[in-house]
Amino acid sequence: MALNGTLQERIEHFFAQGAEAVGNKDAEAAFLELRTALEAGTLRSAEPNASLPLGWRVNAWVKRGILLGFRLGQLAEMGCGESLSFVDKATYPARRFSASDGVRVVPGGSSVRAGAYVSKGVVVMPPAYVNVGAYVDEGTMVDSHALVGSCAQIGKRVHLSAAAQIGGVLEPVNASPVIIEDDCLVGGNTGVYEGTVVRQRAVLAAGTILTRGTPVYDLVKGEVYKASDESPLVIPEGAVVVPGSRSVTKGKGQEWGLSVTTPVIVKYRDEKTALSSALEDLLR
Ligand SMILES: CC(C)(COP(=O)(O)OP(=O)(O)OC[C@H]1O[C@@H](n2cnc3c(N)ncnc32)[C@H](O)[C@@H]1OP(=O)(O)O)[C@@H](O)C(=O)NCCC(=O)NCCS
């Protein structure tokens, strides 16, 4: 019986039970084990796997476990003192950190949800939100008004600038989350959604928006990158992407002289980019 099986077997078992699992102590125990492993970074909703075409494997069962947590959780009142009160699923309170975790969470309205992994050396500036299943690796800066959506995978030494929005992907469970690999700079007011993968060292200039439906024009290599049925949008390693526009070439759009916004790869990282994107080491 699944009750004595591996964590994956127990999660799959209780997830398949639907509403029947609510109130079941074994289901809660399995979920809490999953949540603890997510927070420790030993289990991830998606992880690097060089043998797969995208270089990442999605652990659909882990996402089912996260969804199980929402199903099992009753609404509970939370908060501190009399001034701040919140109501959320009891299974997903805000995470508590201690100095030994090595993560700085500056006071002022930031929240890291239970079930998120945040590595040592990460700085979270207020207000910012890190959702369940997210994985934020060493030395990354999550600046003010940034969102790290559910299951998003953020690499080492990434700078998520002010108001950068990294979309969450919980469902469908086999959908690849947004992935930002090591040493990327995600500029202010950018948006990366719908499973987009940003390869190592890429730079997204302020204001760039990437989705499944966004074609990206590479002026250096003369190629156009798009998501397909099999693959999300993938931004190549070291690409410098800026917000651009292109003319509408048919129909009313052409007649009216309209253009639509489109991200453009203007170059690949060079020394000048390194200067423009230098991180504030002193702040860390
Ligand atoms: C992308 C960025 C890092 C500049 O990189 P860079 O390597 O120094 O780029 P360059 O200045 O060499 O510019 C290369 C080309 O892209 C264009 N370009 C650069 N940044 C651009 C932008 N944000 N939007 C549109 N075009 C841009 C330049 O005009 C230049 O075009 P040209 O060759 O036709 O003259 C910078 O523009 C940026 O967006 N930084 C992030 C700022 C930010 O969000 N800070 C957050 C603080 S919390």
C-alpha cells in the first residue's frame, strides 16, 4: 500500500484521492515531508538534467504534492501582534528564517512562502514575494517589487531587478516552469512568463517581456526564436535582449502604420555589458 511507499508514491496516492485526502493525517505528513524537502532544496519542482533537450527535468509529482498542500490546508488566521493579520491556507504560512540560514529578508512587506527554497547569500528586498516551489540559488538578489512565481527556478548570482516579474507555473503539472539560469541580469520592469528559459549570463534589458507567444529577433545570428508545441521560448546563453518594435506588414495594421513590441537580441554579452550590469557587491 502506498502509505509505506516512497514520498513520491505517497504523494501520488493522496493526490489521486481527491477530496477524500482532506483531514487524513498521513496525507498531511506526506505533504509536510515534501514541503520540508522543498525548503531544504533537496527536492525541486524542476531540476537541471543535461540528458534532456531543454536541459531541465520537470518533476510533475512534486507539483502534484504542492497542489495537494492547497487541497489539504484549511484557512487559518496568521500574523504578528495586533497590527498585521492575514488569512491563508494553514499548509502555506510565511517561512521563518533564522540568522544561521544566511538569507537576508529586509523588513517591509516581503514574504517567502513555505515550500520555497532560498539559498544562502540571497538578498530579498522589500516588497518582494517568493511563491511555493520556487528555487532561488546562491548569491541572487531579489529586488523590490519583484515576484518569483510558483516553481520558478532562479540560478546563482542572478539579479532580479526592481519590479521584475517571474511568472509561476503550477498547472498543468508537467508544464515547465520559468527558468532563469546562473549569472543572468533580469532588468527592471521585465516580465518572464509561461515556461520561458533564459540561459546562463543572458541580460534582459529593462522593460523586456517574454511569453510563449513572443518571437525574439536575434540580430547577431539572424534567427528568430519562438516557443513551439514541444518547447518553450529559450533565450540563448549570453544574449542581450532589449525591448524593440516591428512594423505590422499586413491588413489594417499596415494601413494604420502600426507596430508591435518585440524583444530584440542586439548583441551577446561583452565587456561593456559587464560594466552596465555590475552588481552592487557591497550591498551583499
Ligand atoms: C541591457 C543593458 C544592460 C545594456 O547592456 P550593454 O551591453 O551595455 O548595451 P549597449 O549600451 O552596448 O547597447 C547595445 C545596443 O542596444 C541598445 N540598447 C541598450 N539598452 C537598451 C534598452 N534598454 N532598450 C533599447 N535598446 C537598448 C543600444 O542603443 C545599442 O544599440 P546600437 O548598437 O544600435 O547603438 C541596459 O540597457 C539595461 O537594461 N540594464 C538594466 C537596468 C536595470 O534594469 N537596472 C535595475 C536596477 S534595480
